[in-house]
Amino acid sequence: MPPIRDTIRDEIHRLVGAGQMNLTRDADDPGLFGPGSIAWAVHGDFSSMMIGGVAALMTQMLHPGALAGVWDHSDWEKNPAGRLRRTAQFVAGTTYGPTALAEAQIARVRRIHDHVTGTLPDGTAYGANDPALLTWVHVAEADCFLRAYIAYREPGMSGARQDRYLAEMAVLARMMGATDVPETRRATSQYFRRVRPALRYDARTKAVADALMNQPATNGATAPIQALLLQAGVELMQPWAAALHRREVATLRRPAIRLGASATAGVLRWALSARTKAAQA
């Protein structure tokens, strides 16, 4: 039986599909953001990114167009973690990879989106490349990633650095085709207030959310870690998003979830550091 550290690390790599792309950059190619960017720092903390990723998926599906794309064009029933894995690979490539890889990933996603079209239950047409829908998906994701990083990695992160992260990520959003992308915390809050009346929760939302939250662990040793990360993702959601999902977390439970998730984050960083140290030796 392999050591628990190896088991955890290998399960993480399986979950996110690590090693499936070459992120090597030439010395004169900083990629889309570069080593000194806030995006590099935020996206480099796996633990908070997983928690933020869960919160982001739960938030994104509240938009009827985003939900329909998942419902009509994905294998969410058989592979509830698939979108989380695809998101992780896209974030890794566009953040740390060479410019050519990032641009290729963006082009590939846009080509896929060309075929993600259909009709909502009320008869409204939708398309995944709709600029407004792309903006929604981006803002929900960037907001959750940033708040998870603050909660679990850098509680004292300055407002200026937070706004800089949102401005950096807006560049990627516009490359994807999004428009009117907020670049500050204030603009993000204003955006959410404008879009909230269009959000919905119905039987289809519940089915997709339940599949994500109740996905079986593939390894018994990491099942408690998975459960804590999922709970932490729900706890991290914006209050209005949690209320729409009927998943509000009681105030008295929040400290326990944060404490458990913080401890779990430490374990994940410990497990992942083994490979880093080995590579540096």
C-alpha cells in the first residue's frame, strides 16, 4: 500500500488531469499573465482553487443559459466531476502555459461552444458563445476563485491586489468573447445585482447540483477530503446564491466548516509539496 501522501497526491492529479499538457514556456514568453501576476498567485493554491471551483460551478448553474448548456450538451449524470476537471486544465493552461497554448485552448473552447446551442424550457434560444453568457460564467468563476483564496490562503490580501486580479482575469474573459466585464470588486457587486433577477433554481438545477455534491469518491482514503472541499464550496457561495440553491449554511456551522477546510488545505499542500521538493532535488 502506498504512503498516504502519495495516495492523496495521485488522487489530486487524477482529479484535475495533471500532466496532460505541456506548460513549458520559453524564457521570453511570459504567457497571458506572467510570473509576477496576481493570477499566478491565486491559481497556484490548489486547495482554495478546488473550493472556489465548487462554489463557481454551483453559482454558474443558476443562470438558465449556463444550466441548459450543461443539461443538453454534457455527461453531467455519469461524470459530475468532468466539468471541474476541464475547468482546472483550462485555468492551468491559460495561466501558466505559453501564449500559444493559451490561445489554442481559448480557440478550442470557442469552437466547442459553437455547437452548444439550444432552447430553454420557456422557448428562449441560448448559445454558449453569447457574450453576455460568457460574462456571467467568467464573473462567477473569478469571484469565487478570489474569495476562496482570501478565505484559505491570504486573508490580508489588499483591496488593490484583489482588483488587480479581477482586471487580469477580465483580459482572459474578453479573449473568450465576453463583453462589459467588471474589473473591480465594486463593479463585480454591481454586476451581480443587475443579473440576479434573471437567475433561476428549478428541478434541473437541483439535479445537476445534487450530482456534483453527491459524487462518489473514487478512493476511500480521500473521501473525507472530498466531502470537506464540497462543503466548503457551498459555504463559500454568495449568500444570495446559497439561498437560491436552498443550501444556506447555518451561522453556527460556518466556523467548523472553515476550520475543517483549512486543515484539509494544509494536508493537500503537504501532499503536493512532496513532488515539488523531489523535482527540485
